[in-house]
Amino acid sequence: MPAVVEGAQQRPLMPVEEALQRLLALAESAPIGDTETVSLAEAEGRVLAVDLVAELDLPPWPNSAMDGYALRLADWHGDALPVSQRIFAGHAPPALQPGTCARIFTGAPLPAGADCVEMQENAEVLDDGRVRFLEPLRPEQNVRPQGQETRVGEQVMSAGTRLGPIELGLAATLGHARLEVVRRVRVAVLSTGDELVEPGLPLGPGQIYNSNRRLLASWLQRLGCEVVDVGIIADDLQRTRDCLAGLGDVDLILSTGGVSVGEADYLGIALREAGELALWKLAIKPGKPLTFGHYRGVPVIGLPGNPASTLVTFGLLTRPYLLRRQGVAKVEPLRFSVEAGFDWPKAGTRREYLRARIEDGRVRIYKNQSSGVLRSAAWAEGLVEVREGSTPQQGDRVWFIPLSELLG
């Protein structure tokens, strides 16, 4: 198929929202349909493939919310009651004897006939062993009723839920030892260029260490993806062709440095020989060029090469694309407004994402916002969004996106 390249030079810059919606639409057109069943220990970060429906009431029986005394309210007329039994969690008690109370502990099943629990702090044990209650009592006091949390047949989690510690704990509470999840997305990570050297090797003239490979591989693993680490591809057309042909079965080809139309861009040439590529010019900073297309039917995303640009465009655009392909509905990160502790006097034509952290209730930005400075992100706690044409000043409210939202 001949190359398809948008006339980015003649068109206005694509807004961030439009780029995201395009990518999400493309993700929805190529969902990961395969599923697998894994143990809870293996399900961290995975995406639930089917609705999780409760197969038991939770709690399965009424139980005590306090350490105290269980009684039938109709048996109490203000006088002290004898203790007829002690009930611990994990034990099934006999029915409550009329006219008595039961010593009960948190989580223990309520005995049949009891309808309230008084906590031990509001009870006095008399010398003869009877218990006097010091406060007024009411029905169902300190009782967790059967099915308070869930009922049999109730949908507890929907397909597309990302499974974290809380979700896995809930599944365990309902008795599930294994869950059906979406197959991991297989992502081939490519780095190209004779200027790149792997850490640990000596640098030659004009060479730099390859940081984006490690940044993306680690990030993809956090997102539950399977990483096919291709390493560095030298600037050689045939070797590039051979590398692409040997990728195997992957769901996405992810490169950094973008994929240009220049004659020395061997990755771009090799991709276009068996596919199509579109170069998007985005109204975003850091990062402007982003490539999307297909190679032998496999989606391709080419990110800008500067480390901070890679971080921002992956976090805000590629991350939601990958999540949506797994069926996750809510893919945009949490953001909140915070008071600016900086001045931004020059309005820009692109949406800017500044590396920043919150100190003393105000958000402050790193002194060097260059797209090549990854140290700024290591210092930062999140990204401040500065809209096109805006000039926030100290004390103004700005949007802040925590890096923890993007990374995990």
C-alpha cells in the first residue's frame, strides 16, 4: 500500500482532545478480544474481561460490628441480663436463650433471636456476672445485616475494570480465587539511530544513552503489557526491514524519535513499504510530532524522541489508547485544580504540560522545562496543564495531573 502522509505543514496543529479521540476510536476498532483466566496473585494490573457477579451474600449472615453484648431488645427492660454464651468470629452460635445476652466479638455471627449489640464500653459487668447496659438501646444497633455489602446476583465489578489491590481484595471477599482477564497487550518497543548507545557501554562521538527504551519498557509493564524489547536498530534499511519482519505476533509497534518522511529515516521507509503512516502535528508541548499508522495490519505509534516529550505524549495519548484496547472505559487520568506558585507570562499556541510538584499548598514548576530534560520529571510529582493562550499567575487556579495517575 502506498504511503499516506497528511499535509501537516498546511494544516493547523491538531488539538490534544482531537488527537486523543482519534486514538481512542482507533483503539475501539481493534480491541484485544482474547482472554485468559489467572489467579488473584497474577491479576494485579490486569483488566477484567467479564462482569463479576456476587455468588453469595456479603456478609453471609448478620454479625456484630463491635466487641460487646448481643441481646433481644424485647428482653431488656432496664435491668441487668445474665450472659448465656460467648461467641467468637468463625464459630456458629446456638440460638440466644430468652432473657439473656451473649458476649460477642467483632465479626462473629449474631445468634438467632438477638437483634442488637451494645458495645462493651457502654456495658457494666456486675459482681454476679450479669451485664447492665448504661445507654438506651435500639433495634439493629451495631449489627451488620446479611447482604449489607452485596446480594447474590448483584454485579460487583464490570468488565473493563482495572484490577488493583482493592478490586482483588473484593474478589477474594466474594470467594473468587481466579478471574477472567483480557490478554496482555503485546507491544514491540523500537529505538532507532546510530547515535543511541545502551547504558553501560562507552559513548562515542555524538552519541547519547538510550533512556526512552527503559522509560517505556518499565511503564508498559506497569500497565500490564507484554513488552517485546527490540533494542536499538542501526541506521540500515535492510536490517530495519529484517527486524520488523521478525517481530512476530504483536498488537502495537511503538517507536521513539518519531517516524519522519526524510530519506535517512529507514524505519519510516520500511514501515511504509508494507503499510501506511500519518504524521500528526499536535498542539502540545513538549512534543508535537506523533505518527500513527499500520504495518502489515499492526498499529504503529511513533512518539517524539526527546525524553520529556516521550513521557508527556505516552502518558496523555498512548496510555489511554492501550487501556481502551483492553476495554477500559475510563482512561483519562484524574486531575484537580491547585493554586499556582509560579508566573507564566507568555501565552503559547500549544497546550503545555509543565513538570511540577506541590509545596506548601501551591504547585511549583521545575526551573528547566526543556523537552530534553528528564530530570525535571524525576523531580516532579505531576504535570501542570497550561491551556493555549493562557498566562496563569501566582495565585491562579491551574489543573494538576499527578504522575502516579499516569504511571499506574
